[in-house]
Amino acid sequence: MSVADRPARPRQSRATEAREAVKSLILDRRLGVGDPLPTESELMRELGISRNSVREALKALQAVGIVEIRHGFGMFVGPMSLGGLVDELAFHGRVTPADGGHHLTHLMQIREALESGLVMQLIDRRGDCDLASAVDVLARMAEEAEVGTVSPETDRLFHDVLYAPLGNPLVGQLLGAFWDVYHQLRLDLGTPVEPPAEVVRRHRVIYDAVVAGDREAALTAIQAHFDGVRGRLARLRGGP
């Protein structure tokens, strides 16, 4: 097919062109998180677009975290955020898909697969990983279990500090997004049925398997960790 015969690409809308122009400016100038952006007037002049287009572009980029607007201070390159994704996932977590499944089940499967891969990385690098913080959190879990229940915050902290030695900032963001979705839907999911001591035990088994370098035990421990969530999802769907 010759160039002349190829179908023409649809023209981008002005709003899309404005957004892409601002993003290109950020990349071309190699701006980083927290760096100031030009003012609206400067963007109008440099990009050759109207004030309305600039404002629409900035509003759209603010919604996805690319631009941060600090009233009274100016505009800056925004930090990475999965807040929009969390809200969307939490909303769809309350919607039953056409296939009769449940979005929360799919989300849990993704998180389980993610953590299964992460513990394998920890085992591969365990000689270089300081897991002392995980031991401290396990001790806090045990203290909480003795007087009542393990708090969701402590549970979340264990996973954060366990994978922190991998040095991948996206891991914390992704796991945090999953936690935030579960938190928003906690009333829909119902209360956990595992005794607090069992919650502590399951986390300790994960830690012990990583320290021992036992891949099979680590994967089994991760699977067991999510059995409680699977049970709550089953009850949500009306199962046993």
C-alpha cells in the first residue's frame, strides 16, 4: 500500500492537542517532579494555543497527576499518583460484570500474582536485603493480636516493609492502590473471619519462607494469605 493510499489519521481535537503540547514541553525541558511549569500566559505564547485550551489541558493533566496546581504558588510537575485508578477500581468493585464474576476477584488475582513474583525476587536477593523492619512489624502484629485484632494499617505496613528492600517505588504504589480499594469496599466485603493469631501466623510464614529461601513454601504462604480474602469474596457473591 502506498503512502497516498493509506487512510489519513483522524485529526486530534484541540483539547487533545493542548494536553499533548503541555506534556511535550515537560519532556523536552526534562522537568522532574516538583519542577515549576510556565504560567498560563507563558504557555499560551509558547504553545500558540488559547487560554481556554490551556486551562482545559491543565485541568485534564491535573486529574491524572501530571500537573499539580498549588493555588497562590503556581503550577508544578505532579508526583505519580494512582488515586484516579483507585476510585475507578473501587466503583467498578461494586458493579457486577456481565459474565457474572466480580471485579474484586480479578483485582485480588492480580495482587496475588504480583506478590508471588515479589517474594521470588526477595529470595533471589535475600543476601542483600535487610528484613529487620518486617520482624518489627510482625512483633507489632503479635501485640495487637493479643489484645484484639490486627489492624489493617499494620497488615499493610508488613507488605510495604517486606518489599521495600527491592528498591522499586512502583511496588509500594501498586500495593497501596490495592489496599485503598479494599479499604473503600471494606463494608461490602464484610469483616475478616480469621482469628488474629492466624493472621499473624500467615504473615510470619511468608517471612520465614523468604529468609529460608524456600520458593515452594513462599508461594504456598502467599496463596494461604489470600485465602481469607477469597472467602470474603465468596460470601459477597452469595457462596458458602
